[in-house]
Amino acid sequence: MSTLLEMKAITKEFPGVKALSEVSLSVEQGEIHAICGENGAGKSTLMKVLSGVYSTGSYDGKIYYDSELADFRTILDSEKKGIIIIHQELALVPLLSVAENIFLGNERAKNGVMNWHETFDRTKVLLAKVGLRESPSTVVDTLGVGKQQLVEIAKALSKDVRLLILDEPTAALSEFDSATLLDLMLELKHQGVTQIIISHKLNEIKRIADKITVIRDGTSVSTLDLHKQNISEDDIVRDMVGREMSQRYPPRIPRKGSKVMEVCEWNVWHPEHSNRQIIHDVAFTVHAGEVVGIAGLMGAGRTELAMSIFGRSYGQKISGSIKLHGQEAIIKDIPSAISAGMAYVTEDRKSLGLVLDDTVQRNITLANLPSVAKAGVLNEDEEAKVAEEYRISLQIRTPSVQQIVGNLSGGNQQKIVLAKWLFTEPDVLMLDEPTRGIDIGAKYEIYGLINELSERDKGVVMISSELPELLGMCDRIYVMNEGKIVGELSAKDASQERIMAMIVTG
Amino acid sequence: MTDQTASKADSDNGVRSYLAKHLREYGLLFALIAIMAFFQVMTGGVMLRPINITNLFLQNSYIIIMALGMLIVIVAGHIDLSVGSVMGFIGALAAVLIVNMNMSVWLAVPICLFMGGVIGAAQGYWVAYWKIPSFIVTLAGMLVFRGLSLWLLEGQSVGPFPKEFQIISTGFVPDIFGIGRPNGTALAAGATAASLIFWLGLRGRARNRQYGAVEEPMAFFIVRNAIVMGALMFVAYKLSTFRGLPNVLISMTLLTVVYAFITENTVIGRRIYALGGNEKAAKLSGTRTERLTFLAFVNMGILAAFAGLIFAARLNTATPKSGFAVELDVIAAVFIGGASMSGGSGKIIGAVVGAFIMGVLNNGMSIMGIGIDYQQIIKGLVLLAAVIFDVYNKRKQS
Ligand SMILES: Nc1ncnc2c1ncn2[C@@H]1O[C@H](COP(=O)(O)OP(=O)(O)OP(=O)(O)O)[C@@H](O)[C@H]1O
Ligand SMILES: [Mg+2]
């Protein structure tokens, strides 16, 4: 095997932040090379350097591709050489069809006139290749994240891809969708496509990668060959965080106080199609100090359930009752949900969770501004102090709380969404995929925070597609499928197999 | 990592990154000064004569007042094309009430302001609750109110207004110290404003130091404040040697201070920025986004009405043409002042300076006798240059 890519001593600075310092990376032809590291270690930045998002000259160091010194000034330059990157945050145009998205910027056309036949035919072939059974004319918006991810890959394949870079491709996917994607990656490897994958899910990396490069604090600390050495997940974690980490979940003593929230006969219809019922007769309870999980596949209706409860922020014709602390609560909109003591951490931090152009401080206080204000006038000293406290307690990596949130790494953005809701001091905290895209060390911290909340007798509802996480954290797990609750398991009865069985038999 | 590297960044780097971040604000200030200096030379000193400075305020106050409301509308992610027509309509309404119907000024003015609010509400309702693009709603409003003022005035100019109405615009604050000339009130007001600005600046610095925001280098702070304070005192002195402080300058300054305070220091102001930055996220964080949008338009309507009154009072008559195409100057002022087209960013003080830049351009070119054709071209190019500068600046930073 020959070396396809050599990145040598890459250094990249942003104002006030040295994101990469002398990082080297070497990738062989035809391998799957994984890059691991904590949030903000510089993984995405390294890939942006490679793909020309940051042009030559804006960083130090050299890139050799195909033994040639590369000079990528834009993404187009790297695409011409067959380097395709799929970014951490998906970049499809939501209102265009699958086919239009796949050939966006690369349109099948003659003299500027679209050739729809060819576009659609080739899309069909590509969709078959990635195993996506959807019509080429489906509007992307209507697809789930998992399918959108496949569309991204189909798009990459539509160009002559030689080196495919996937930045946390499975972060938003269910186990099942992830497995499909990983199989596809192995298939592509057999066809000779070299791949770089960034992921925080070590089990996946172990399954498909040939080599792992670990980045810590902007420097490459090691490259491990999975075929030569016998490497355990713990070895990788040690290199990532720089110390031994024996446990993935902090110890937790199950707690169960009085009922904090009780939802009964909850029915919700689709916001646009008033005859499509999304949630059917759902009932569940959360006790003080309890961590309740909701398991299910993508599209089971978990997010829709949580959002409809949280101030009717999803759906229409909502019926049913919510009792808080045993009292019937009338929650007609989001402000009343917040003042009733509810909080909802969205799964989609970029479009629903954050004001990306605003500072860390302003995002953290957004949902609870009155508490840093007096008679409607903000006290910025107080506000900065609050933000600073959360920066320290959640270990948010940012030069200061005045940094623009959009400039932070994905995982640190997630922590800011969490901080925002912790600051509202909720009685019931609904977490929708709270650890998506978060590194192992930070996950542990977030689990610790959840435990702390539960010790303070808050009720926590945790929606997650990572079953191990639910099993590791929850006292009780509800299983959802197709908008219904199909089962309930206590911590000691629950196992991956039993949950999956419940979903299947529904 | 970031902690270490941030502290390692030497002070040199600090100055540079501070400048990079705030280039826009310095640029705006210097642009205004440079333009004034340019016209001072080109007009042979007429630009900065006391009477012309007084005129500058009289002529531009209505643009500045509307720019305050427009900034909020634009920060919230919308636009209001109807303000010129609304302003003209309210001027016409005032003329009909006061001149034709002999209504008392004390009754007519509140009615007019209230009508402005109603007009804002009527447009804001469709934008906020029906999600109809503001461009379209206010384009319709622009046509409707232009037509309505024609109808109200029956195509004629109506005037003149009684004295107590005219003083809204052309009155001056008497000298409370009884010196007369130079006018003591003007000098005292200038000195108070200058020291207030300096004191607020110092307080802001102390806060930034405490919470690790990138700090403005001391030298910059002093130079900037010296320029601002010097300019203030200079203007105050010039005004004091003419007729003192125009009433409009007082209302304009008060409104500017109030709106700067609201946008930067209050909960509602913060929520407007969040709404413009990411409407969905703001909504999920408990902001009543519809109501805020609605209120932004109501506020714009009231300010447009006030501007209409000031304009009519200055001309001492209401004409069917008044307010024609003024919305473009107002919008241009806000964008020159650094607001972003997509919402979520922009500052009151930027919009005010932007409006002054437009005003000085108008005034200077008129004194020089430059034709209206060239005036339009130059103003257009200045707007374009300001926005290009913004985009370039942003690109360089990322
Ligand atoms: N445009 C930018 N401006 C300023 N700082 C930036 C910018 N982009 C990234 N950074 C900083 O560079 C560092 C590395 O970020 P990067 O996105 O590469 O992290 P990452 O390893 O991909 O993390 P994650 O696992 O959370 O996605 C972070 O500290 C981040 O705040
Ligand atoms: Mg990343």
C-alpha cells in the first residue's frame, strides 16, 4: 500500500485560539483512518484545512496528496482531486429534492439546460449504491437525519471520490442507521475509496477503522494500528484524555420521590397534515430524583412527544393532561412551560438550540433573562458571572464567555445548550440526545451533572438513541415505537435485547 | 488548551484582534469625521458654521428618529418600506386636524402618534402572526399610505401651522443661565454629555477587564473618547454662538439614549437580537417571537409618525410629496451603520452615525451645488462601499 495523504506539521490559529499545533497525519491508500479526540481538540479544523475550507496560507505546514504538494485554495480545488468532505453539520438544501441536492454544483446539464432524465437515472443508481430506498424526487426536508446522511454520501459518490472524509457521520443516527452507514463505509473501502472518519463512538471505530490517530489539545499524540496491536477502547480513551478512565458512567444510586410530572392520554397530530396522528395515547410519569429514559428508533415520535409537552412547541390538536407535582398544569405555550419548571434540550442544537452569531454568555442566559435583570434591565455583571460559572462547571472550552458560539467546536456548543437550560433551574428536564457529538470525558461530566440534578430531586427525562447510555444512566426506561409507548422496563430488567424485542413486537 | 494559548497570546496580538473585531466601529467614526473635514474644505468653511450645524440637525432629525425604529425592525429580521409614506400621511393628518379643523395641537399630536402606532400594528399583525414577508406587507403599506395622504390633502399643500406646532421642530431651548450668547444651556449640555460618555466608557472597561472580554487598548480608548468628547464640545460651542440647542436635537438625543439603552441593556432588547439571530431557538427559549415582531412594527409606526410631525413642523406645511423615498435613506443609514441584512446584529449608535453620514453627504453636496443626479450616485456608492467593507471584514476574520 502506498501513502495517499501526508499532512505535515499543520498549525492553525484563530484570533486568541491555537486550534492546531504541528499536527501530522498520514493516510494510506485504501484504508479507513479514524481520528479521535476530545471536543475542541481540533479534528474538524484539521479536516477543513485538508479540504481547502481554510486555504493554503491561512495555516502553516504542508500537505502532500498523491506525493504532490497540495495547494488547495477552495473546496473546489480539493474536490477536483477527489477529496470530498461531509461536514459535522449536514449541508443539504432542505427544500430541494434528493436528486437536485446530489447534483447541486455538479448539475447534469447541456448548455445550461437541466437534463432531468440523466439526473434522475444517475440518482437512482447512486441511491441503490448507498442502500437508500427513496424516490429521487423526494424533498430532503421530509427525510430523517439518517437518510439525509446517506444522501450526503450519495452526493460524494456522484463526484469521483478518492478520499472521503466523514466528520461525525453517526452522531445523529440511531444504532440501526449507524450500522447501515458503517457497512456502507466498509463496502466503499472494498471499492478502493480511502476514508477518514471522525467519531466519538469508539465501538464503531474499532469495528471499521484500520488506523486511529488521536488528537489532544491541538497536537497529534499517537497513531494506533488496529491490525498490528491489540488495542482496547480504554487505550484510545487514555490517549484522548491523557489519563486513565476506568468507568464510562458515574456511579448512581437510584432515587424515586413523589411524582413531579405525569402525562396522561397524550395525543398529538402532525402540524401540517391534520389527519396524521403522531402520538397515540401516551402516558408516563417522572418522579423526583428519577432519571427516566425513552428508547426507540429514529422516527418513533420521541422528539415529537417531548416537544409537544414542552409548551406545545410541536404539532396540533394536542389533547391530554399534564400534572406537575400532582396538580393539573395548563401549559399553553413555551413561556408558561418554562415558568412551570420544564426545560427541553433540543436534539438539533444548530437550528433550534443556539443563536450561533451570539456570544456564549448571551446564549446561556437566553431562556432565563429575567433572573439576571431587575425591572427588565439587564445586569451584565451578574450575567457574565453566571456564564462564567457554567463555563467552569461544564468545562466549556472557549477563550472567554464573550466568544461567538458559532466558533466553538460541536461538543462545546452542546454544553452551552445544556447550560442554558440548567440555568432555568427546571423541575423536569427533558434531554433529547444530550450527548450527541460529545466526547467520552465530557459525556462522563454530563452524566455527573444529571446525577447531581437527580440528587436535588429534579426529574430527568432522557431521550437517547444510544442504548448503552440509557442502560447506564436510567432508573426506568419507556420504549416507544410509532408514536406509542410499547413497554416499560426498570433498570434491573432492562437490556439491549429486551428493548429491541419490545420495539420489534411493538 | 484554549486557556493557555489565550493567555500566551502576547499583547501585540491582543491589539490586533481587538482592532479586527472593532474595525467597523472605528471606521464609521472616522468616515464621518473625514467626510465632514472634506466638505469643510470643499465648501470653504461653510459646513461647520454654526448656522449650518444647526441646519444639519434640523434637516436630519426625522431620518435619525426613523432609523432608531428601523434598526430594531432590521435586527428582528424584517424591513419596513412604508415609513416614508407613513411619515407623509401623518404630516397630512396633522395638517388636516390642526389647520383645516382647528384642532388643538395638544390633542392633535397624541392622535397622530397613536395613528402611527395603529398603522404599525396593522402592518405588524400580518408580518408577525400570518408570517407574510415584511417586504411585501410594507411595500403594500407604502402604496396605500402614499395614496391616503394624496386623498387627505386632495392633492394640495396644507399650511401654515400655528406657532406652538412649529416649535416641535424649529424651536430652541432658551438659555437657562441667561447669558444669551454664547448660549449657556448648550455649553452645559455639551459638557455634561461629554463627561457622561467618558464615565460610561470607563465603567464598561472595568467590567470587560473583570470578565475576560478582549479589552480595548488604553491608548485607543483615550484617543477615541478624546475625539468624541472634543467633537461634542465643538458642536455645543458652535450651537451656542447661534441660537442654542434646537428642540429637535433634544428629542433626538433623548430618543437615541433611550433606544440604545433598550436595545443593549434590557431583556426585551436582548430578545429582539435573539429573535433576529435565530427565531426558532429564541422561540424555544421562551421568547414570544410573534409579539416581539408585532411590537417592533408598532414602535416603527409611532416613530414614523413623530418624524412626520417634525417634518411638517419644519416645512410649516404638509405636502403630498413629503416623505417620498425617505424610507430608502433610513434603510441605507441603518446598513451603513453596520446592521446585518439577515437580522440579529446592529447597533443604535451605528444607525445614528450612519444617518449623520447620509445627512452630511446631502448637506455638503447641496452647499457645493452638486446636482441631485450626482448626489444620488454618490450616496448609492457610499452605501455599497459600507456593506462591502462589512462583508470583507467578516470574511477576513473567519
Ligand atoms: N472559526 C473559528 N474561530 C475561532 N475559533 C475556532 C474557529 N473554529 C474552531 N475554533 C476553535 O478551534 C478549536 C478546535 O475546534 P474543532 O471544531 O476543530 O474541534 P473538534 O475536535 O472538531 O471538536 P468536536 O468533537 O467538538 O467537534 C476549538 O477550541 C474551537 O473553539
Ligand atoms: Mg468537530
